[in-house]
Amino acid sequence: MNYFRYKIMEPTGRIASGVIELPYDNTLSAITHLERSDNTVIYVKKMNAVIASMISVVTKGLRRKVSRDFLAETLSNISVMLKAGLALIVALRETTEESGNPYFDNTINTMATDIEMGSTFSEAAAKHPHLFPKTVIHLFRIGEESGNLDNMLMDASQHLRRLQQIISDTKQALLYPAFVFVTMGSMMIFWFYYVVPKILSLFTEMQVELPLLTVYVLNFSEFVQEYILLILMIPALAAALLVAGIKRSRKVKKIFDEFLLRLPVFHTIITASNLAFITEYLSLLLNAGLDIRRSLSMLTESIDNEVFRKKMGVVQDGLYLGSGVADSFRSVHIFPPFVTRMISVGEQSGSLTEQLKYISEDYRKKISAIVASMGKMIEPVVLIFAGLIFAIILGAIFLPIYDLVGQVGSR
């Protein structure tokens, strides 16, 4: 892809100028492209590699993320236009008329240009992974191979909506406990940094003999006051390094995913989320006419969780060695008995697609139920932890007062 600076006169007489990204190497092809809509080219010049690289970096940095709901609506509209008889390129360009997102419009126009140059729709979409996830690109490819692209676009749209529900519920369920414990940690720091020192300093000024508990609390308070910047910076830096490591190293991501799966509440949420995705997408691929082996291969590529990705690879190996679908799922010891039993029933009765769809729906309901009951699940832990901390603080404050009152009474 190259960048060209241009100035054109539109059919209305308006002069327009700017920079456009095109898959051409020569200026003549760029002129032909710009004149397709009855424009008159006034000036076109290919930009040098250094400036083009700088523009590419800035464009990627300013690129606005497109929501799954927006993308689902777009794919649904393209599907309807294809069913109505419009050509794919025309349908793509129509979607950019009222999107309100110039970066999205530029991407779709680039895809349309790639298709005009001979690329398939799935190949053009695969060049923009920031917009189209692997699951959707696989569905595009299946639609092209089967000559059923309009239906696959609609399936992709519905899949994105269901996926958005799964991800939204999962994030909500995971964020709640994280928010609670961050809030509690912030309150503790505030108490030990600001409140506790002011109260306990009175006992120090009065030269009261402090109990051991009060001494420990006072020492911890002094530690918080002295190293407050480190206490605030270290978690933020650790979080930033962890996010960078997860994005750049699959090994780091695998360790992190394994750690989350060992935590009680997180294990339930993450397992339900991944099972909902696996069964939803596998059902969709099988329903599109793919065989189980190719479906599992595409599914494995699309799973984000490294633990489940590895387990699905083992399931694939089991199938290649001649095991049945249910036996292959059962052998990895990560899928609940309910899931393997339903897969076994589907495999034996020839209704595997329907059984997988039922499992997916069941786990989507479980995630929603977890979100609804998350407050009740976390509340006992919060009360016990907060009660223990404030009991220690109150004990550290009232013990010296009790001793002081006793000394005054003995006089």
C-alpha cells in the first residue's frame, strides 16, 4: 500500500484534496482510481517511503476502535444488499455513506479497492485484523467457498452480537470484584496515610505506653507515609508490564491465564465464557457445512485464552488419532461432564450442531446469572476483610485509651 497526495474537482465543481492510501505503485493507476466517480484529477503525487511510514504510524495511533455492535450492523446491511442483488463492491461503498467514522470508511474503501484488484473479500478483510476478528474472517472464507456469502455475513453479524453479550457479561463479572478490592485498598491507604497518624500522634505526645498492636499499626502507618509513591507506582508499573507482556508473549499470556483459572470466582467466570464461545462458534462452523476437523482447526486459531487453545489442540490430535468427538473432548479434563455428555448425545444422534447451540445458550445464561449474583458472592468476603482491617485499626486506637483511663482511675 502506498500514500498519494491529491487534488481533484468533483462533478459538482467542488475542489477536494487530501491523502489517500492505495494498493498501486504508479501515479497513473492512482489517477485512474480517483477518476472513477467522474472526478477530474488536478494533481496527484506519490509520497516518499519515510513520510508514508510516518502517516501510517499516526493513522494507526488515531484509529478509533469499531464496536462489535457497529460491525455486526454493518455486516447485516451488506448481507441485505447482497440478497437484493447489489454487487459486493457497491454494497461495501454504500456502507461508508453514513457511518460517521472516517477511519472505518477508509478501511472499507481500501477493501473495495483490493477486491477490484483481484483479492477475495476474506483476503481483503484479513488485512485489517483491528476491524475483523479471526472468527468473522473464517466465516467470510466459508461463504466464498460455498457461494453463500450473503448468508455467512448474516451469520457473522449474529455471531458478533452473541459474542458481544458474552464478552460484556464476562467483563462486568470480572470488573466488579476488581473494583471492590481496588476501592478497599485505596481506603486502607487513605486511613493509614492520613487518619491513623493524626490519632496515634496524640498518644505519642502524651507519652502513653503503647500496646504491641498499636506499635505495629503505627509502624505500618509510618511505612505507608514514607513510601507512598512506591506503593502507588509499583502496582501501576506491574500492571503496565503485565499488559505489555500479555500482548507480546503467548508464554506470558498462558501463565496469566493459568493463574486466573486457579482463582475460585475467576475460574467460574472464565470457564463459562470460553465454553460459551467454543460451543457457539463450533456450532456455527458445523452448521455452515464444514467437517469437524476443519471446524476445530478454525476454532483453535480463534480462541484467545491460551489454556483453552492448548486443550482444543489436544482435542484435534485425538480426532486425528481416531477418537470420537466426545471422547476427544473428555480426554483433556477441562470440559465439565455436562458438556461432554451433551456432545456425546449429539454425536450419536447426528444432532451435534443443535446440542452445541444448546450448550452455548446455557452458558450464556450462566454468565448472566453470575453477573446478577456477583454482589452476593463478593459481599461476605468484603465484609470479613474490611471488618478485620477496621477491627485492627480500632483496637490499635482504643487499647491506649483504655490503658490511659485505667491509669487515671488508679490515681
